[in-house]
Amino acid sequence: MLTRWLFVLQGLLLLPQMVLLAYASPQQTVQTPILYSQYHQRQWNTVDGMPQVSALSMVQDADGYLWVATEGGLARFDGYRFTVFDGQSSPLFLNPLLRTLYHSSDGTLWVGSSSRLIQRKGDEFQEFFHQQQSIGSVEAIAEFDGMLYVGGDSLHQITLPEHQATAITHESGPITAMLTTPERLWVAHTDSLAYIEQGVYHHYPVSDLLPQQQLLHLAWHDGRLLIGTSKGLYQLAATGRISPYLVNGEPITEPVQMLYQDRHQVLWLAITQQLWQIQRGQLLEQISQLENTTRPWFVAAFEDRVGDLWLGSRTHGLQRLRYDGSRNYGVTAGLKEPYIWALLASDSGLLVGGNSGLYHWDGQVFSRMDLEDLLPNPVVYTLMQDAEHNLWLGTRRGMVTVEPQGQLLRQYPSLDHLQINGMLQAANGDVWVATFAGLFRWDGKQLHDETSTLGIQSPRIRMIFIDRQQRLWIATAEGLYRYSEGRTENFADDALLSSTYVSYVGQLDDDRIVIGTFQTGIAVEAAEGWHWLSAAQLPAPSVLFIGQQQQQLYVSSFNGVYQLSLDSLLPGNEVQARVLIDDFGLESNVDGVRCCNGAGNNKGVLRGQQLFLPSLNGLVVLEVQADAEGVKLPLPRVEGIDIEGQWFSQPPAKLPLGSRNLRIQYTAPWFYRNSALRFRYRLQGYDSSWTEVIERREAFYTNLPAGRYHFEVQTRLSDSNQWSESARLSLEVPAFWYEQWWARLLTGLLLLSLVWLIYRYRLRTLEHARLELRRKVAERTAELNRANEQLAAANQRLQQVSVTDALTGLHNRRYLNEVIDHLLARSVRKQEGFYCLLVDIDNFKLLNDQLGHAAGDDILVAMGQLLSQQVRSSDHLVRWGGEEFLIVLDLTDPVHDFMQRLMQAIADHSWPHQAELPAAISCSVGVFFHPPEGFQWNWSSSLILADKAMFIVKQHGKSGWLQLEPNPKAPAELAALVVKLTPEQLLQSGWFDCQGSTDTLARIQPGLSSNTIES
């Protein structure tokens, strides 16, 4: 088997024309129809918000929304949510079954139902009448020659935009379908065919040609009219002859349930629980199952503005088919396992290395090359073909060389334990080998370890590259190196390039070197040094492969593939990047292929218009010109305002009086990677800056002052820095009567009058004041004395407030700052120390997050009261900050008994919100005895040591207390070391005796010194 495959390899070497099989030309790619199985498929149903599982008709309006008619009502879809219009929204949707939708050129949405024609004007749905009579059942709507035609029980012509209706008389049965061609509007009746040309209705009898058949659907395909009936599919030739339409030479005899030609001239035909793709009479693909579970029942098709095809089913909701030029070939194409690591454009075509060995890719399927007996490890991680056409295979554990004739040329036992990340042949014939254990060189006879010789500090070599100047570039986990003419350079002048994890090195067409990294972006050679594109400027931080095609770069990463303009690499230019494959976020596995995989050499091949990339799901092939027209940016839409609980889709310019609380709802119709949309909004006249949001699509404003405002919202994709145009909404918040200009003027006049009256009154009282001056002086003096007394009392209260915590009523830090000097002086004077206790409530953030800050405040108040009950009047209790409390305990005896009482009191206490607490209230307490002197000690060191003791309790299970007491082993400079060392280092130093709660000491036992005192 090995000889046979290598013989094939040698034969392919002699037939270079076979390479064309692996790399189809751009013209062939464009002309080849896209099969159903090659589309990226995504479904929506009732789980996603559809009112009912059926999707009978679809249309897109001018704002980009997709409207879907279902048996449970009408739905508007923006890619994020379905907005449902049913009997609760309007009585027009209460009973009738919806049949068809149409969006006319004048911007009107038309809804045909089993009993009436409905039109949407602005935000309201209205029934359309002709001569004050209902039109009745509507099955088809079409626009032709500037007129709207509505068919069902009757046929009507409606002028646009006046909406004046005229009935068209005919003698045929009800209308089932209509189709517009450049010259005619074709009309299918249940029993006959007709067309309208130059405003004249022409009957086209077919009852004799199609006996006992109902005409159901029409389509124009391959230059002829196709007619879908209850008994098959027929074609109308230019001669007027009707004959069965043959697919692969056979007629269709089953009822036609859907008939649609897309923009690629592909006919989509739905028959009984099957969907066929047809082009010029040839069956391209037949779909009999959806998701390998159930049969399809498609009844409607529609193409949106970006070319995505939407299929409506009676049983599977809404399905979108999207083609972005990317295809995935995995197990179904011949891979034994889907993991692929290496690609090589060799003389024999595209070689693919993966978890299950080496494969040859012919453009459609993989052929496995049986090399298991030759490989040191089955996982082929990198590939190289040398000047003699020998094939070098690097694996997860070792490397071998195979001759074109199929014989094993060489093994390298010294590398059998190493992952081979890259292999390159220099101009002198030497082969360089990159591994995770260093850089090696094969000189044709012997393998040399060149890691230390070249001065490479990191042995983890991720990739190697030889440029057109024959310089060797070495990408490592700790920076980039360049080796040329016996000299190695590590780019020490660029701090980032000399230290970051480099994952890719390449050379542009203009000879500039481009560098890719794992997390820090892309660097490119500039006139002086290197120019960096940071990870924040790019769609993804990692780089696995970069390929250039003219003025565009194609970059693969762990998050997908994006296109980067060459101009983006110039300093000062805006970075222009566009995601082609998104493999990150909620929609990464449901809306496209998965890509990419591996880092090192052979992680991509760009040939012609096709980019080949390895992935965890097989080979990814991306047609880089498939999206040559570019991608339109999403445009935001303001959907309406909720004003004090009342919804307005089109709010009045002037809001109702008293409307000061608003909820503005916005969105952006976008059906691919909708979760990647980002928004920002502002209310001009109120907001000074933009508010950026990710998921939320609502803006809230409360207590708005009166005035004129302009709300605007913009959107962008998460991988883009370019914001869209703004969607705007102007509104006016009316003023109350007392906020009107005339009310303010009147108020001013009243104030002036009051001032004048006061002045007159003052003049009159001056005379009396002169007579009573002495009495008033005495009274004022008395008042001044009283005021001074009140001021002194107020100052005393202010002093008390300044040292009191507003929430708990306990002393605060300022209080301690005022009394600590007195406490320390008394301690020295009496040669008596005191205890410093730091108490921290466990899991307080979780409590706040789940119950809210109000509940957290209640717990803090209760904790303050509990602690107050435990301390004496000579002690000092302080709220230290957040959920922390500090107790200065005037106690010279061991603190053990006090702590036991305290911990028990906390455990037994009945806390507020007891039933709702996520966990029982507990505390972690750090204790330190502050000595009167010694160890060059100070109060700050005591606080730090108490805090670190508390931290140790936190790190070892919480709910306990710990005292660290210096023992004779403690160095003289302990006060300084306490600041520098971590809690665990202090615990393991042996300088402290530990005392604490039993559980805490048990948990920290591995870190305790031999002097530990267990409580």
C-alpha cells in the first residue's frame, strides 16, 4: 500500500497539470453553482420567538427588516428578535390565515390573507378596500409597469403611490400565483394561465393541455416559463407549446409545493418532503432530510439584499442559506479524523497533515497516504519538500524524510521525543528544524543543535522563515531572532518584539517582513524599526498565517479569518479590517465554518483566489474574491419609545405633558453575526458623551427636564472600528406651567414687588428702630450669645459626625487617627500592649450581587450592632471600610476567650434577610497584639500584620480567626519585612506563633511553623 501511494505521488510529480484540480481557477469557481450542502445553514423557529413553526412567505422592507408570514401571525425579524403582530396587536390578524407578503416600491408592506388584503401605513395595519368592499382572499401580489397587482378570489390593479384600485374582470378561477418578467406579468389561475401586457389581460387556456390539474406556482428559468401544478412541473416554450419539464431526462409528476429561481440561475423545486436544486434540467442536489432527522416541507423562498436565500417551511420554521466563499471538508470528504495541522503546496498538489497521518487533496476528496510504518508519530504537524523533491514530515514526536520513489530516506532518532514545528531548506542545502526544545540544523550528514550557538534564549521555537535575502528568522515563545552571515540579532531595541510570543514570520511582495504574535498583534518593517498594529486595532489578537493577494492581506487566527488592507500597515493610516470567518462568540458554530488551528510552519496556503487553512474540523477553503463587492455596514433603526408605559413606534414630536421617563428601543437589522453588533447612543441636549453597550438594545432616561432633544444611535461590528451612520429621533419634552417663560417672568415681577414693599416697610421701621436702639442692642447681644452657644453645640455635633460612620453609627477611620497617638502613648507609659482585630464579613460581594446593596447595608448595620455589644466601653470599635471593622481591644490577657465569644455570637445571630442569604454570615478575623515597644515596631506594622492574618484566613476557608505572634526567631527588621513579604511567606517563615480558631489552624497546618500554638 505504501509503494502504491508513493508511486501516485511520483506520478503526480510528473504531471503538474494535476495541480489545477487542487486549485480551481476563479472563473471556474464563480460559474460553478453553489450546492445546498455548501451553504452555511441556520434555522429559526418558535424557540427563537417565531409565533408559529410555519413560514409561508418572506419579504424585506426598506429598513432591512425581514417580515415572515406564519399561521400564527405576522413576524418582523431583525436577526436578534422576532416582533410578533397577531390578534393581540390588531384585530385584522385575529382569524385569517396569512398567505403572502409583498413590499412595494412606494415603501408599503402588503399582507395577503385568506379573507382580506392588509397594508401597513406607518405603524398601523389597515385593511385595503375597493369601493368600500373587502378584496377577499389574497394568494399572490406582484408589481409590474408601476402598478401593484393583487390576486386571489379576484384580480385587482392598484396604482402606486395613490393606492387607487381597479378590478380586472376575467372568467377564470381563483388566482394562485403571479410572476413578473420584463415584458409580461404572468398570472396563474387554478385552471388556466394568463398574462398582462401593456395593461391588457390576455387569457391563455391550458385546461386541455393540463387536464385535471391545478396551477400552483410560476418561475422563469433557462429562458422559459415553468408551471408548477398539482401533478408535476411543466414548461411553456416560445412556440406556446406546454410540455413536462425534464430533470435528468425524467418528468416531475408529484405536486409542486415551491418554485423559485435565485440570482445564480438555480431553480429551487420543492415537492413532497423533498427540495431539489436544478440548473438547465440537471439535478444538482436533492435534499431529503434536515439535520439528519426529519424531512423538509418547504413552501416559500426569498433572497434578501445581500444575496442570502431564505426558505420557509411548514414544519421547520425559517431557514437561511448563506455563502461567504468558505467551505469545509472533513470526515465526509475522506479524513479519518477531522483535526488538520499542516498544509503543503508540493509538486504533487496539496498535501495535508493531520491527526491520522498524511493525505492528498484533489479538490473534492482526501486520499490517505499509508505512511504509518515510517512515521515516529501518527500526527503530522509540519511538512517540507526539499530541492531533491524528498518529502520531510515533522510529527508531534519526531521527523522522517521520504524519497519520491517511496523509500524511507532517513530517520532522526534524536528528535523522536520532540514536536517538530517547522522545517526549511536554506540555499546551501542545509535544513533547519524548529522544535520546542531548540533549533537544529541538518548539514546533509549530521544533525546539530544550534540553539546556544546562535544565542537563542528561549528553546521553544514556534516557526522559522527564510526570506528572499536568505536571512533566517526564528520565532520563539520569548521574542524574535534573525540570523544572517554568522550574526544573530534579537531586536533588543524593540521591547515588545524581543519578548513577545511570535507565532508567524513572512515577507510581503515589497520585501517587508511582517510578524504575527499570539496576543500582541502584528508588526511590520518600517523606515525606522517596526510599526505595530496592536491587538486592540485588529479583529483578533492571535496570528497563525498571513497571505497576500495584491493590496489585501488574509490573516488566520484562533478566532477565524479576516482581511486586512495593505495600507493599514503604514504608520498613521487607519486600520481597515474585515472579518471573513468568525469563529468566536455565540454564533461561531452555527453560522459558518470553524477556523483556524495550529501555529508554526505550513499553517496556510494562498493560491490564486483560494485560501486553504487547517482547522479542528478539517480543511477550510476560502474563495477570497467571493465577496469582491464588499460588505455593507449594518444600519441602526430606532424602533420606538415607551413613554410612561405607553408604546409609540412613531412618537409624537412633542411628548405628552408630564412625560419625563423614556425607554427608547433601537436595533440594527443584521442576519449574520448579529451577536457581534455593538451600539452607542446619546441624547443630544442631555448626554455629554456616547454610551456604548454590547447586548442591550434599549436606552433609559428618567426625570428629563423640559426641552428639545435629539436621540441618535450608531452601530458597528465588534471586529470593526468604524461606526455606522446615525439613526436619529427628535423629540420635545413639554414644560409644566411653572416652567414656562411667562411663569418665570411673572415670578420675577412678584419678587421685585415684594422687595419694593419690604423696602418701604423698612423705611417706616427705621424711625421706630432709632427709639428702641438700646433695647434692640441688648436683645441682639443676648441673641448673639445664644447664637454663639448654638454654634458651639453645632461644632460639637459636627465634630461627632466627622468621626462617625453614617451607615452603622460606629466610629470611622478619622476617629482612630485622632485617638491612636493617645492610645500608643498610654501603651508605652503603662508598658501594656493592646490587641488589633481586623474583622471582614465573608462572601459580602456575593451577598450584594444577589440581594442588592440595600440588603448588604442591613447586614453591615446588624454587624456593627453585634460588635458593639461584644466590646467594652474602654475598647474602640471602628468601621474600617466596606465590610471591614477594626477593634482596638484594651486587653492584656490572651484574646482567645474574647474571640470564641465573638465568633459564636456571629454564628448565633439572627441576621436580616436570613431566609434569602446565599450563605450563612461569617467573618474572617486577623488578630495581632501590639506591643508597647520592641522589634522596632510601629502601629502601621501591626495593622499590616493583622490584615495579612485576615488574608490567610480568607485564603484557607474563611469563617475563622488567626493571630500571628512574633517569636524569638523573628529578625530585628521584622517591621520592614512584614510589608514586603506575602501572607504565605510570613506563615512559612517560622517567625510567628499562630493562635486561632480550630478549623482555621487545621486548614493552614501545612504552612505552620513548629512553634504553632493551636487553639
